[in-house]
Amino acid sequence: MRFALVLALALGLTLGVAEAQTQPAAPASAAPAIQDGSKVKFDYTLTDQAGGMLDSSKDRGPLAFTQGSHQIIPGLEKALEGMHAGDAKTVTVPPAEAYGEVDPKAVVEVPKEKIPAGALSPGTELRAQGANGEQRIVRVKEIKDKTVVIDMNHPLAGKTLVFDVKIVEVESPAK
């Protein structure tokens, strides 16, 4: 083999098909790696730091997203960069790279009459509209005599999240 390669190089030739067949198959890493613009599908199980189950794709099928388009939390998106279909790993995402810390300013009191009567129970989730028209889920935190305390923080704010992920598919970005 070495002699054939030296002879081919000396003569300015390329090795024939028979020589190419003796080369090992391309490693799995030759498959597309996750990069900005990649369309990705992955299975996941999400737990909190104590191991409590928060979410899973098990019954819904893989989650699909486009890398770099901010469709998933930043810490997870960053951790998936460079992975290939078939790769699996556990990713721990701190609050700053997930849904942020709990913001005490996001807990507000509103007049009781502004809340539907059927929602006057701690833990009830309501859909609220922000000043710019964006919608968000808020939770009733406490019922007082004349007001209701509403928590506008994301339910996972302040939590360190642990994802067990397995990459199902990676489609290279269009060029």
C-alpha cells in the first residue's frame, strides 16, 4: 500500500477504486454536526436538580428546533452545538442560561375584581397580555381581602435544569 501511494504521488496519479476500498469507513462524526442553521430533532427528559421529573418528549416524540434561532433555552442550545445524530448526554443548565432568576418585581398585586371568580385560588394559571401585546402565563400566588397577588415569573425561573438528551436527527443548514 505504501509503495503504491509513493509511486502514485511520484507519477502524479490518484489511487484507483481498489485502493479506496481498503480505506476504513468514514467515522460517525462525518455525519452533520449541530451548528447555526441546523434543523435538529432530539428526545429529552427534563428534571430539576433533585431529580424531580418536569417534562419529557417520551410520549410526544422528538422536539424539533433550528439551532441558533433561540427556539430553546440558551444553555441547552449551547450544549447541543457540535453533537451528531445518535449522540446522547446529560446537560445541567443554571437559571441564568434557562429561565432566569426569580424576579421579585414580577410579583404584583391586582384588584380582586380584575381576576375571574373561578381563578381565585392559589396556583391557578392565567393568560395575561403585556403592554406590547405579548401573551404570557401568570400564576395566582395569594388571595388577599381586596387584591390578588400574581406571579409573572416563568414557572421554572430560579431552577437549575437537568436535561438528558439524545440527538435523533441533524439536517445541515442550507448553503
